[in-house]
Amino acid sequence: MAKRARLQVEGRIGRRLTAKKISRGRIAERGYEVKRELIFGSSLRKVWEKDKGISQYEQYFGFAGKRSKGSVKGIVEAKSAALGRPVRVLDVGCGNCYFLAELGDLFGNRVDLEGISLAKPLTPKKWSEESEKMRVPLRHLEWEGALRQMNREFHERIKAKELTVHTGLAETHDYGKKFDLIFSVETIRRSINPVKALVNTLGQLAAGGEAFIHLTVGEFGIGLLRKRIQGRTLGEWLTEQGIETIRLKPGVYHFVKKTDKEIMIPEF
């Protein structure tokens, strides 16, 4: 009995360790890193988002690896050659704008770069103002300095690369222009209304424009495209609107606008 009980305990420990490894692996795949630290006498798990640049986006889209034939650089190069003018690029869920900044480094004035996020990080001046309003200043937290640095780097980045950053919802934001290329990683599925967010995002495509959308790991995208909209599935509705849907891999789609007519965004 003692041996059996010991084996059961070891089995539970082994399963927990395996679960932790899987969890950390999934977190890392999504561009995050985990670190345990002792704060105020308690062991807390802190999750920090890493800078997501071109190489990280390519992993999400399935462009990484020896067998892959695509690349973000190749897509922008081809679009630039076809248009003969600056390529209008939009990143939906641009975060810290690291991806856009790297595109700016590669292509310079051959691209016009814009992004959208729910909110911009506070400027250093605004950060100080908000900190002073609080009864307990943010300075008592050991990571406050890191957050200040992240905010400072963000504002320096958008100024240096001449990026345009919108704040708003992917479901409803009006950018005032159309885009030749749209990229989005793990933003649509986290929106309030994923169907509306996807439709509004695709509605920003110019004629011949392309969108590379990472919806999630797995088959969330298939379920989303089967949602009913005006009496037919979303996939069928997009086809009627002149948008071709190409599945790159589970959860990742390439949309191409084949017509110059305006997408009639329905009421939701």
C-alpha cells in the first residue's frame, strides 16, 4: 500500500510539472515570458509581454521555418513593386509598435505605417501627474521603473519612425483612409465582438488590398467564419463582398479584396 501511495503522489507531481511546462510553452508562443518574484512576502507570477517584431509575427502567420515560402518582408516588397508608391500598412492591435518600427527600418519612406490600440501608454509627464494623484505613489513598486522605461521607449519609437497610432475599438474605428496591407495578431478574438471587429477591419482594405489575420491557436477562425450574418455565414458574406478567404493554417487567414467596391458593413 505504501508503494502504491508513493507512486500515486509521484504521478500527481509529474502531471503538475508537465502541466507547468505546457503552460509556460504556450505563454512563450504567445510572446510572453514568466518570472516568479517575492513581492511583499508573497510569491507572485509576473507575466511580461515581449517585443513582438517581424520575426514573432512570422511565427504567428506560419511564415517561420525552412518549408515556409512566405515572409512579411516579401509581402511588403511585392506590394511596393506593384503599387509604385508608399504602401499603406495597418497593424490592428499594434501594442508597443515594435513590428511597425521594424518595418520602418526596412522600408523607410516606401511605407506609410499606422496602428491601432485600445490605449497609448502614458507620456512621462502624464505618468508623473497620475502618480501624484494616487495616495500611494507607484514608486513603491519595484517594476515601476521598468514601466516608465517602456512608456518612454514607446513615445520615442513612434516619433522617430513617424508612426500614426490610433486609439479605439477594432469593431468601430474609422481610420479615414484605406490600406494596402493589414496585419493583426491575436486581437480580433479578444475584441468585444469578434465578427464585427473582423468585418470592420476588412472594410479598411483598399482595392487589391490584403489582410493577414491571426485569430488564435486552433480552429476559432473556422467557427468565426461560420457565424451567421444577414442570413448566411460570414465566409459566404465576405465572398459576396468581393473578399477572398485563404486559410494559411489553423486560426490564420489571408484575406484579399478582389473588387474596388465599398464593403457594406451591416448593422450588428
